[in-house]
Amino acid sequence: MPDGDTRNVLEVNDLSTVFQTRGGAVHAVNSVSFHVKPGELLGVVGESGSGKSVTMMSLIGLLPSPPAEVRSGEVLLDGEDLLKVSPERLRDVRGGEIGFIFQDPMTSLNPVFNVGFQIMEPIRRHMGLSKAQARERAVELLELVGIPGARARLTDYPHQFSGGMRQRVMIAIALACDPKVLIADEPTTALDVTIQAQILEIVDDLRAKLGMAIVWITHDLGVVAGIADRVMVMYGGQVVEHAPVHPLFNDPRHPYTRALLKTIPSVSGARAKKLQVIEGQPPILGAAPVACPFRDRCPLVFDRCHQQNPLREDVGAGHDVACFHPLAQTGREAVA
Amino acid sequence: MLTFTIRRLFFAIPTLLFIALVIFMLLELAPGDPMANVPLTVPPEVKEQMRQALGLGEPAPIRFWKWIVQFFWIEPLNIFDALFGTSFAEGKLRIISWQNRAPVFIAIAERIPQTLWVVGTAYIVAILIAIPVGIYSAYRQYSVFDQAGTFVTMVGFSVPPFFSGVLVIIIFAVQLKWFPSIYDTTHVVDGWDAFVFQIRQMFLPVMVLALQITSQLSRFMRASMLDNLDQDYVRTARAKGLQERAVVLVHVLRNSMIPVVTVIALGVPQVFGGAIITEQVFKVNGIGQLLITAIQANDLPMVQTVTFIIAVLIVLFNLIADILYGILDPRIRYD
């Protein structure tokens, strides 16, 4: 939980990212704004292709450019706009002040270097430690993420680790220089459920210990419900709903959020004949959106949705939603 | 790794014996007579006696066995004697060339330096050019540099050395008179001027050969780099805040070198084998030249021995490539 510190460690305003491909432009991120406070965990949910990962990678220039191009916006890390700083400064931020964990631990580590080398790299780059000091720090980190026999495992290669252990190594790398912000891009998607639970526990534990802000990208709503303080729902490269975790699950306002929550199969009660799905595919936006991106799949669609793109509007304490329908403003009481 | 190497060396023995047999049988089947160049005035019975003197009267299995003994026992003894001044091989018959009745290995020892100087230099020059060019082409894919590189390598790859060799002779030796057109094998490097002359006479053949080898290697290097540049671990390396130089030259390069090193190692036997056409064009008296004249003269012991030495080198460098592969890629363990 935020510890009374009300300043935002990371604040993103009006970020837009466009991919210039041979088949035309793809507007992957459209005017996304959000913020995180120290010690807070922001969950980002949405189905594949909703722009979650691209948004986060845009923050620290990890997208290959070309084709990616950050068109507008500002990314304030403690007030410093990362979109305007020099490449050299941006490299200091990456791995030093913002740590990144990627989805697939099987391919995210370099197969031909031992994990000790890979963990020590950012330590030596950002903290300027000697080789011996960096080694000590690496052992410390591996112990922190719960790898048994840490010292002996430094000289092991990634293929000698299981998937869960590799993801712990990735977390150790991301945490190496005590970052202010940790961005975790679906870190548990490629892992099985028991390992996932262990990783979640480690991250929750580390957040309490180290007090960093975490942005956790996932499409698993169960994970978000378990660990997030606030949740941001993305669709079509836009934020469609944003709320503290309890209001979001108890009182979802956006039709997309409701649909997402309905897709979770219930383990109690009568078994449904078919799993709930959201029909159709998320859109690929060839131009900046001028209408609601969810209109083609929305059960509540009406005229205005085709003519205007809804803006995010406050509907309660820290809860905002981008939808024109009266239901979104009034909440669930009106549904019944 | 050691057990693997020993096992592989052990398995190489039957392979090499089989290769030796195949070469021998092929040469046996080939038409041709070592006496073909003897003047017609020499009576047939004298020619027959000469054939007998060369050992051709013996049945093929006996001749094969004799060659095996000479190659694997008597010639190594001779090398040992030459190195340590002993006389273990005295009085034993060596592999004798049918052209000049001199031991085959002496001719090979005379020719090897020429080939290594010219072809070996070309190979090293090619590697030194191809690897940076391949790296940069891949890193800036479809840039002007990459496009130009692709064009030049396509030309270098598709123009045969008998054409490019003659072309550079016409341009640089005949028209511009910068370099000699013929390689002087008897030239001795004994001072600075002689060294400069050696470099000048090597320049054109090295250029022709290096163009061809660079073309192949740089394409290979580029493709291998491209395979690795969009891997997830590259993104991880960038997310750590490493310099682009470190990302490309440490993380990507190490992975990309794995297949390229194999190709380089497997190309080394060709260096020893010489570049037959280029050696002909520039009159370099190397191994390629030796082999081609031996074939023309039906000098079977020479052809058999040179071909077999090349086969040994190929087997050996296959093993070296496998070992290098194991060193570069920790995922590969042979034991």
C-alpha cells in the first residue's frame, strides 16, 4: 500500500506510439496517461494486442525505432521527462532506475553467458562496483529471489535453470541496482501455476522490503486481484478504465471490464455449458481513434460511440472510465 | 570434451582408411598411362619394363597396402628423421612420384609455403574484412552500406576467379603497372625491399581470392547476426542499460559467431588444398598447381597422396569445428 507518500515516482501523460510499417501506420498506444507512487503496485490488464507491453516499452525506448515512433506525451520519472533526455541518460535509467522483467524467461537470458555475468553486468554498469563487489551483490540478489546455493549457481548457464528459476534470475537482474520502478511484462504467463504463485510471493515480499513502485502487466485478472493496489484496463491502445482494485472488481463500469470479468470461469456453483468469451478481435488501429475502439464488440453500443472517442471521466474516488453509456456513470445499481 | 576428442580421433581411422581406398579405386578406374608422355620411339617392351619398375605389375590390393604402409609408417619416420637427425627410415622405399622419381613429400614440402603464403593470407584478409562488414550490414540492415555490401558480395560471389584474376591483371598489372602479373616462386625475402616486392606480387592473387571468400563469409556473418539481433535476450541487454556497442559486440556477436566459426574452420582445408584456378592464373607454384600437373601426367602416387592429405585435413578440421562449437556454446556438451 502507498505509505502516505503522495508524490508520483512515475507519471505518464498523453503517451502515443505509432508503428510505421510497410502496410501503413499502426497506432498501438493512444494518449495513455497513468502514474505510480513509491511502493505501489499498478496492475495493467487487457487482452493480447491491447497495447500494454508497447506502452511500457515506449517509456524507456526499448522499442526498435524504426518502425516504432513515440509521437507525443511525456514520461516523468521523478519529474524528469525520459522522452527528452539524451540516449546516454536513458541508458542510465534503464536497468539503473527502471528495472524490466520480460514475459518469457526461456529466451530472455543470453544462452552463452553464465548467469553471474548477466547479473553483474548492470551492477558494474550502473553502480560502478568492482568485479568482486559485483559478485557479492549478485550472490545477495540470487539469495533475495530465493535461488538455493546462490554462490555456486553464478557460474551456471541459463539452460541449467528451470523456467521458474530463470524468471527469478530475470527478477534479480531487474532488481540489481535498486530501481525506483519495476516494470514486469507478464512475468508469470509462461510459468505454471505453482511457480507463478512463488514468483508472486517473491515480488510482493520484495515490494514490502525495497519499497519500489511496480507496474505489473498481465492478462490474468486473478493475479491482479491478488497483488495490485490499483488496476488499469487497456483496450485498443487506450486506458478504458482505471480504479483501485476493490472498486474495479466490485463495481466495474466499462463494458470491456465487465466482459473481461465475466470470462473468468467460476469454480463454485453449476458448471456453465460454455466458457464465456468476448466475441471478435481487438482492433488494429490504422489511424488515431476517432470513435470508441470497443464499439464493434460492445453490447451497449449506441450512436455516439461511432462518432466520438470517449475520454476518461471520474466516476468515484480514484475511479475513472472512458465510456459514454449512462451505465458507466451510475454504476451497477442502475443495472439491476 | 577430451573423451569426445579421443573418441572422434579413434573413429576417424576407419573413415580415413575408407577414403584412402575410395581414392585409390577411383584412380585405378581412371583411364590413362604414366608412360603416355614417353616418346613414341621408345619400344613397347621397354615401356612395359618401365611400368614394372614403377610397381604397376603388382596387383591392386598389394599396391594399395604398400601405399598405406608408406604413408602411415615410412613417411612419418622420414619426417621424424628430418626433424631429429636420426636414420630410422634409411633404405625404406618412400612414396615416389612417377613424374620425376623423387619422393612425393619433398615436392609437397616445397609447394606448401607458396600456397600458405598466398591462399592463407587471402583467407585471413577475408575473415578480417568479412566479420566487421557482416556485423555492420546486419546492424544497419537495408542501409546504403548494407545495400552496397550486398551488391559487392553478389559480384564477388558470382564472378569466377579465372575471370576476375585476368581482369585485375589487365587493370593493375598491364594498364596501371602497379603490381607484377606473375608470382615469382623463387623470390627470397631477405630484406625490406624484398619484403615489399613479396607483398606486391602477392597483392593481386590475394585480392582475387579474398574477394571470393569475403563474399561468402560476410553473407554468412550478416545472416547469423540478423538471426540474433531480434532475440529476446538482446532486448534484455538493452533493458539493462548497456551501451549499444556492448549489446551488439558482446551479446549478439558471441551467439552469431557460433555458426560462422564452424564455416571458417571447415574452410581451412581448402586453404591447404590451394586455389587451383587462381594459382594457375598467377603462376603460383602451390599445391593446387602440383595437383593439377600430377593429374595431367597420370602421376598416381602424387594425386593419391595430395588428395588424401586434403581428406585428412577435412576430417581434422571437422573435429576442430565441433570442438570450437562446444567451447562457444555452453548448451553443447559432448561428454
